Amino acid sequence: MEAKRTSVFENSLIWFGAGVSIAEILTGTYLAPLGFQKGLAAIITGHVIGCLMMFFAGLIGGKMRKSAMETVKMSFGQKGGLLFAVLNVLQLVGWTAIMIYDGALAANGTFNTGAWVWCIVIGALIILWIAVGVTNLGKLNTVAMAALFVLTVLLCRVIFFGDSGAAADLGSEAMSFGAAVELSVAMPLSWLPVISDYTREAEKPVKATAASVIVYGLVSCWMYVIGMGAAIYTGESDIAVIMVKAGLGIAALLIVIFSTVTTTFLDAYSAGVSSESVFPKLKGKHVGIIVTVIGTVAAILFPMDDITDFLYLIGSVFAPMIAVQIADVFLLKKEKDPGDFEWKNLVIWLIGFIFYRWLMTVDIPVGNTLPDMAAVIVLCLIAEAVFGRKEKDAKNR
């Protein structure tokens, strides 16, 4: 019996849910010092770069019917790829905790019953989503996404067309354009080691990947703009406060809880899928539930208010990783099994990681990701030209 596949529409709904996120709204508030026009340009530029990389990542997994971390093994080796599987699980545990923390704070700002209570409520709903499973979420996601769409439109009306008075005085420009671009790249980049976990299940991988990335990119830009607009036009960076002032009440609570659940479900579920690459005997669903519990406990115990360093760390790890994969799959068209370790690619990734961290000290208008990935791809082509020829000569002897 053939496995049930997800439709293009179902994949679009999943990634709509990923885009509607309190974390993305909060990140958007960081861009407010640039002003609306420059901030919007940075958001769009960053998302075009990040979503293009996200498309290639999803396409690799979709065409090969392999999870994100299984495709990584093709470029870095069966054991070498485990490094990225472990790093991915760790970043997804971190995201799960951050998302639950942000959602609980916002929910508590709307209905003050204690943030820890909302951590538990959100955690329980995420476990429910995982239990239902990605291939059975169609109707549930349709209802949740329809409600979120209406409520976020309402939130936009409150921010941009409400009686908020003059724009807030945000002082001098505290952030460069390049740094703002990089913060905009960071969100789609964080989904690079996740998207294949969903496109591999699609009936039409190419169309599903394209639809997923376009929907996510548009919605993510929208969330950034909501956050930036809130900070500029209302002087508030706390979305819960804005929604309470606007009298949204229960509607505000629904936005916060469902946006947190639909996004964090992807993090926890993919942590489970990635763990299967490290320990094949584990069940992804079970690990996803454990990750949710860990994230919930961490959200209750630890403060997680500024995530910029976390976003930059994700970029420095996964930007050079996907650059190596893009070079291998689309430019060099490698198909052979690299064995346990593909040392050449692992060294190139390490160079890319160090180069990204150095680029963080330089102000580049397009951010760090694009030049870092370009450098890594060039290194891959040079390495193949040098070492690939030697391998061929050795075989011909």
C-alpha cells in the first residue's frame, strides 16, 4: 500500500502556519530604527535570499524522498552528516523553547493567569498536533489557518489604520541595513534543515516546494512588517499590549496560541525526524513529544527575550551547509555514496562557518549569508576541479 502523500495545498497550509509566528513579529520590531521604507526593503531583500536557499533545500529532499538530515549525509558522509543532525536537533529544541516562551508571554499579556500556565497549555496543544501527524493535519490546519488569517488581518488594521497618533520617535539608526537584511534572512534560513521533512511527503515535490516557500516567504514578510509597524506607529514592541489596547480580547489570545502552536509543531516534529538520522531505532513522533516537554520546561525556567545571537548562530552553521549541498546536487551533480566521512566538504563547511563569523564584523548591504554561500560554492567547485581530477587519474592508472 502506497504511503499517503500531502497535496500542494496542504504543504502551503503547513508553511502558512510556520510563517504566522510571534517570534517573527518580535524580530520585525528590531528593524524599526531603520524607518518603514528602509526596513521594508531590508525585509524583502533578506527574505528573497533566505527563501531561495530554502527552495533548493526543500527541492533536494522532495525529489529524493529523503528527510533533510538524510540528504545532508549525501554531501558530508553517513557519519559526517550526523554532526548536522545533532546540531539541527539542538537548534530545534532551542526554537521550541523560544516559541513557547514568546507565545506564553504574549498570551499572559492578554490574559494574566501566569506565563507558566500558558507554557503548559501551548505545550499540550503542540503535542496534540504531533499526535495527529503531518499527513492527517489537513482539515485541522485549514480551520486554524483560516482563523489566523482573519485575525492577523484584523491586527494589521489595528496597527496601520488605527488611531495610534504620530509615529514613535525611535532615535538614531541603531541598526545597519546589512544587519537588518541578515535578521530577515535568518528566519527562512532556520527552516533549511527542516523543509525536506515535509516536501519528501508531497505528491508533487517541485510544486509543493515552490508553493511552500512562496507562501512562507510572503507570510513571514507580513509578520516582520506587523512587528516593525507596531514599533514605529504605536511605539509598542509588545504585540500583546497592542492587541489588548485594541480590545481584541479572546481574538488576541487565539492569534497568540494558534500561531505559536502551528509554528512550534514544525520545530518539535522535525527534531524527532532528525533524531532518526542519529538513532534509527527512535520513533520521530515520540522524540517530538519529548522535545516539546523539554521546550516547555525550559520556557518556564529560563528567560529568552533576545534571540538575535541565536539567529546568527543558526545562519553561521546552516548557510555553508546548504551551500555545499547546492554545489554537490545542482552544479556538480554528484550521485555516489561518499562513505562515512566526506572530509573535503566538512573542511569547506568549517571554512564557511569561520568566514560567516568574520563577516559579522563587517557591514555588507546584502548581509552575511549571500557572500558566505557564494564563497563556499566557489570553494566546492575549486576543490572538485583539483581533487576530482586526481581521483580520476588514480582510477585510470
